[in-house]
Amino acid sequence: MQVLEHPPSGCPALVLNADFRPLSYYPLSLWAWQDVVKAVFLDRVDVLSTYDQEVRSPSFAMKLPSVVSLRDYVPQDRTPAFTRFNVFLRDGFACLYCGRREDLTFDHVIPRSRGGRTSWRNIATACSRCNLAKGGRTPAEARMVLMRTPAPPKAWELQEGGRRFPPNHLHQSWVDYLYWDAELEP
């Protein structure tokens, strides 16, 4: 992970909830500078840190915010959406059969040809090698063992999972608000 002293391309702002924790770690909760300036004028955020760059109008100048916090707390306990990205995040971007991190795919634990549904409990991250080896069989029939049983994740579990994958570049002003566990990095 590289800490930048100059603003990242486009000058995005890190967005924190009202409790000063990021709305999301992975992907990191960033807003475009235009959206942040609008939120400042609508009095929806507090500016915690700024870049040296300014935006100007004939009667106004403002340093671009680099870190903002929402004025109103956004509850983080909603059920996570079932998406390919969230399934991979739940499974730590690793095959649940062999642990490989390359060529990841969805695997229906109970194959669709046998009535298996596309749901949190029946989808596991699998590398293409394991998915092909398993084919249209159940893990038991293919003599393959899942490292853990797929289940719907809680929002906080995805947040914690996201902390395992820090972005390649962070701006210096963001570092004090982010808590990455270096031991958990892949």
C-alpha cells in the first residue's frame, strides 16, 4: 500500500459515517469532488480535511475536501445485496475448495440442474479448475470438501472482510480514519 502526498486522480473525498468510520472499506467509500462540494453546500457533510486544490467561482473559493463525515448517521445493518462482488468478498476472494485466488467463478454447491438456487447458501467462490472438476455433481459426489459452508453474510462481516484488502493508494489525509489490519492482507 502506497500513501500519496498529492491528491489521487480526480481529487475524490473519503466519506465517513457520522461515527467517523468509512461507509465501506471495500470498495473504499469515495465520492467525486463535485458530489462532495454539492453535499457541503446542502449542509449534509462536515469537512474534516482538505486538499490544496481549490474550486472557484466569480464570488467564491473553496479548497476541495479530502475527508468528510456525514451529518446524519446511516445505519449499516441492512442486508447485503447478493452480488458477485459480495460473494467473493464474503469468501475472501479465494476458492472455498482449494484456496486459490486466481480465475474465480461462482459454483452452485447443489447444481442448478438438480434444483440448486442462486442464493447465499448455495453459491461458493470456486476457481475455474475446481468448478470444472466438480461439474454438475455435489461436493460429496465429486469428493471435494468446502472449507466452510456458504451462508448469508452480515453487513459488518463484509466490512471486516473489506479491511483485509487495502487499496493500492491512499491519500495522506485519509490514513488517520482508516484502520487496516496488516496481518490480514492477502
